[in-house]
Amino acid sequence: MAQNSNKLELSSVFPLKHLEKFSFKPNPPWVSEYYVNNAWFETAGLNTTTPNAPLLEEKIIADIAIVGGGFTGLSSAYHLAKKYPQKRIVLLDAARCGYGASGRNGGHAILYPMVQIMEVYKKKGREAAVEFASVAKQGLGIVKSFIEEYDIDCEFEETGFVEFIEKERQINAVMEEYKILESLGIESDFLSRKAVSEKFNTTHFHGGVKTNSEGGLNPCKLALGLKEVVQSMNVEIFEQTKVTSVSPGRTVTINTEFGEVHADAVVLGTNGYTSTLNLFKKYMVPFHDYVISTAPLTSEQMTSLGWKGREALADNRNLFNYYRLSGDNRIIFGGELVKYYYGNIPSPGNNKHVISLLEERLLKIWPQLKGVKIEHRWGGTDGLTRDILPLIGVLGEYKNIFYGVGYSGEGICWANLAGKIISQLYAEKDTDLTRFFLLNRKPPYIPPEPFRKIGFDVHVKYLAIKDRFF
Ligand SMILES: Cc1cc2nc3c(=O)[nH]c(=O)nc-3n(C[C@H](O)[C@H](O)[C@H](O)COP(=O)(O)OP(=O)(O)OC[C@H]3O[C@@H](n4cnc5c(N)ncnc54)[C@H](O)[C@@H]3O)c2cc1C
């Protein structure tokens, strides 16, 4: 295990002037997004089912309060309720479970988050990268155990992953990177340009690398399935209940629009929305990612693509696409360009420019899909740290403010794993997970506006130039 250094201090996360009480501005788009045309929501029934009632009591005394009903909050609820069935656990979500990034993402359940592993390898060395990979790997294990143990129908398929190579001159560099990953125990197979064009009926790429590093799923179905599981374990879930402030202390006070919760411990599972609570602003920005989905493909369209192995796909650009087939054979196609909106606001809905780039790019890869109907176009908000590594740990004078945020685009497995880690931190257990070097770390600083916006935009421009010319 690498050393656990650089503990994140409470005062550096909670600005001191807000220590007593943090408040944030009401009204959309702080949480709600205006334009949600999401294939996962539709197929999981999130659009058509009624959310739980809001918290209407004036005051609730709980053992543990969880803010956010995405994978972090739900998995924390699960692991805590399993360990402490006698404790009163309440979960509050401003909208409803699965409404955040957990119900909107690309559905790539990642066994090995390779970009993050390479980041750790380059900055912290081989030993840390091996530990990182072995901890990260447990995330998919947890997702699979939820699905198997509770029979959650979320279209899970373990089909492996292919990273396409965009430019001929990049082949050697990509192979070098995979050689490093192989030395860490992640096996891969190189696909020549010919093999890619035969398997996927596209001439756009110059090769690819196949690994068994992913599964695919319908993330909204998983979130709704988990909600049912934790409710059956007596976790009380209040939806349509926006938390307006969190006040630390031996007993944490969580104010909502309607009533307040007093709890011995709180779990923050608000990821990309956390800045609306005025927390973690120095270390994380909410970034916005967009996705389109086609109508279910006809059998002729499926045949025209090859893609018989239904692998999860992406390319090797910095601003890359990620795509896969849904259970009903839609192409779920995301990425291309990420956005940050001035002042840390969660996505105000959609972004026409990015959506049009996605539509163009899909046809560039597979011109044979010309005329395919794009049925859904949506966006979501995720938390991004400067070193693209997650933030998981515990804060506060009384060590009772637990958090899992900043998954930087790789959150399906990380967020589910964070729930388990948080339950072990709460139990004050000494385990491989609670000794993980990444916990409680102090991540690189991100300055306030206007430098934050300028920095983000300049960096994205730089990545776009790199992708175009190098
Ligand atoms: C478009 C997109 C594509 C992605 N693709 C992938 C992918 O393919 N694979 C992958 O591994 N990761 C992907 N990610 C990242 C991944 O989805 C997230 O990291 C992960 O779902 C985060 O889960 P979470 O529970 O921490 O946060 P969320 O799912 O965002 O949940 C946060 C919850 O908190 C609630 N909330 C917010 N503020 C408040 C408040 N004040 N009071 C009460 N409740 C509040 C919200 O309503 C929401 O339900 C993607 C992200 C996006 C946006």
C-alpha cells in the first residue's frame, strides 16, 4: 500500500466564513435541468413513475443522513443499512433517485479506468498504479453483486472494450501505453486497421486495442433497482427534497426546503452538484457531458455495422467519444466535447453545438447509418478534479462528514465502490479499502472565477488542438 498522505482538512473544503451554515441560491438550474430527453430515463420508466414524497416533517432525528440518490448515495445506504440494520438512515434527493449523472451516463461500467490508472502511474509510480487498479477493479465487482444478488434487470452485459486509434501516427504511442497497462496485469489485444474495419465496418480508424475492461448496462435501471433494494432494507428515501445547507457539529444539521434532519453522520453523494452546497469548490468543477441515442437499430442497420461482439467502444483522443449498444439496440453515443458553465452551475439543460458535433461524428464513423433517427439528446453533470481522480473520505472535527465525489467521468463503478468505502470508514475498520492511498487526500487546487472558467476553456481548447494536430 502506498502512504496515506496530505489529509484534506475541513477548513480547506468548507470555506471558513461558511463554517456555521452554508446556504446556496434556490431555483433551477441548481439541481433540476430543463431539458431531459434521455433514453435511459424513458426505458427505465423514470419519466413516467411517481417519485417518493418529500420530507414534510419539521424535524427528523436520524443516525445517518445521506444527501443524493445517485450511485454514491444508494450504495452508501446499502452498505450502511446492511451493517447497521438497527440504525435510522434517511436519504434525501432534490429531484429523485437516478436523476443525476447516475441515470444519464454512457452506461460503460468500467473495470479498469485506464486513463486514471495511467495518471497514477505517471505521477505516483508503478506500485501506486497497481494498488489503484486493484481497488478500482472492486467497483465492477460490487455492481455485479448488486445485479446478481437482487436480480436487478439493468441489461448488464460483459462484452469487453475496444479503444480505437484515430491517427496512424498515434499507433506506437497507444501500443506503448497498453504495454504499461499489461505490465500492471491488464491484458490487451491489438487490432490492426484491417481487423477494425472487418469487425466494425468502419474505415475511420487506424487500429484499436481490445481489453476485457468493461461491462455495459442501463444505468437508470440500476439506480432504480438499487433504490428498491435499499428501501426494502428500511432506508427512508425522501425525494423532491432539496438540501439547502449542511452545518457540521457533533450532530450534523441538514436543512431542506421543508424540514431539517439532525444526524450523527452525513454522507455527501452530490458529486457534480456539490458546489451548489458551497462545498469542494476549491477542488472540483461541475463539468457537462452530452449524449445522443439512435432509435433501436433495424436488423439491416445492425448487420451494416458488424459489431457482433457488442463491445463498449471509445477512441483514443483527449476529447473522445464513448459508445455502446443498449439492450434494445440503440447506439448510445456520447462525449466529443465537455463544457463548464461560469459560476459552477449544474448543466442548464442541453448544448446544441455539442449535440450537433455528436450527430456528425456518428455518421463520420458509420456513413452507412445516414438517415438513422436520433431519438434522444441529453446532458448531465459530473464532478471533475484537476488530476481526474476521485475524492473519497471523511471530514470534520467529529469525523462524521463522509463524501464520495469527483469521479471525473468514470463514476459508475467508483461511486458504487465509494459507498462500500464510506461504510467501512464509518465503521472505523482497518481494511485494504480504508488504507487506500487516495482517501482523504488533498487534491490540486482549482482557482475561483474568472480563472476557473478561463482555465477550463483554455485547457479544453488545448486538448482539441492536440487531438487535431498531434
Ligand atoms: C453524460 C455523462 C456520461 C457519463 N458516462 C459515464 C460512463 O459511461 N461510465 C462511467 O463510469 N461514468 C460515466 N459518467 C460519470 C458517472 O455517471 C458519475 O460519476 C456517477 O454517476 C456519479 O454518481 P453520484 O451518485 O456520485 O452522483 P449523481 O448520480 O449525480 O447523483 C447526485 C444526486 O444528488 C442529488 N442532489 C444534488 N444536489 C442536491 C441537494 N442540494 N439536495 C439533495 N439532493 C441533491 C441529485 O438530484 C442527484 O440525484 C458520466 C457522466 C455524465 C454526466
